Amino acid sequence: MVFDISTALTWILFLAMFPIAFYWYRHAWRIFMKKDLSDVAVKGGKSPQNPKKFAPFVGILNLLGALILTYDIIGVVVMGLPYETWSAIAGSTIWMKIIFDFIIRRHAHMEPWGRKKK
């Protein structure tokens, strides 16, 4: 195996999946078990007016993302998934988590449309 930039980036992606999955499991644990809603849909350091409304969506998103990354890690280590497969799963999962978090955050902090009344 020749150590080049591609090999380095592959190892960085694989090793980064461990703390990312841990963080997402911990976030889901806080939302579902501890009922801690302080990190739900935070935008600009502010929580939404009703974080309880968005907590199930954020919790399920975190749990689902962590489960997919865990499957991916096990697939690489135990089942020997090909590079193209596991890197596509990991990349798609991370990007979709970022996109869906953005959508939930924007929806939670919606302001009424039109002119602001005095």
C-alpha cells in the first residue's frame, strides 16, 4: 500500500466516523432519555420558542445517522465493504444529516412573512 493523499483522506474519513457516531448517539440520548432540549434546533445560540415540538425530529435524525454510521463501521471492519460503498454511505449520511439539521433549524426559527408590525 502506497501512502499518498488519497490513502490519508480515506483513513481520516474512516477514523472520523467513530467520534461523529458517538456525538450523534449522545445527542439522541440527551433528547430522548434525559429530556434535555437545550441543543434542539439552535440557531445563532438561541433555542426555538417551542423546542419540545422539534425534539422528536432532531432526536430521530441523530439516532438514524448514528445507526447508519455504526452499520458502515461494522461493514468495513467485519464484512469488508468495498471502499466505494462505505465511503458513499458515510459521505451521504454526513451530508444529509447536515442538510436536514439545517432544514429543521430554519423551520423552528421561522418568522411571520410580510411587514413587521409596530
